[in-house]
Amino acid sequence: MEIYRCAAAIPEQSCQLRRANVLITLLRCLVMPLIAAVLLRFTGWDRTTCLCIVMVLGCSVATVISIFGVRYDRSPEMASKSVLQSNLLLPVTMPLMMFIAERIL
């Protein structure tokens, strides 16, 4: 939704930044847990334990990132937008990530 508004009246640099944020969020919610699933496959651990680890890795970054952004004065606006983006993408990324992880494990 945010990207569609981007095309309307926001400068090009801001749109590129938002697209990059969406890409980073998708990579964090999908790619990182799936890489962990591949690595966990070779540990010999119980499948359920491995799926729980993958699920936790695919969860939202929560509010901790916003707290760090405010605490250390490092772009708290971007941190809060990242949390919102992560939470909005979670209903799509979590089932997809778990579906693929179940096939891997």
C-alpha cells in the first residue's frame, strides 16, 4: 500500500528508500529463516524444535528496534516504520515461510 502512495506525489529518492525497506523486510522475514531451516536440517534435532526456531526467526522485529532507535537517536522514525512494515507483511510472510520450511525440514 505504501508503495502505491509513493508513485503519487513523493520524490523519487523517498520512493526508492521505501522500496528498499520493503525488500529488506521481506528478506528478513523470509530468507533468513529459510537459510536457518536449511542449516537446522543438518543438526539432527527434532523436526518440531527446528520448526519452532524457524518460526521465531520469521517473527516481527517487534518494538525493540524502535526503542533502540529512540535511545541511541538513530532514525526513530525509520525504526517505527520498519516495525509497522514488518507487522503488516507478517500475515503473508509467516505462512509462506512456514510452508517452505516444512518442505525443507
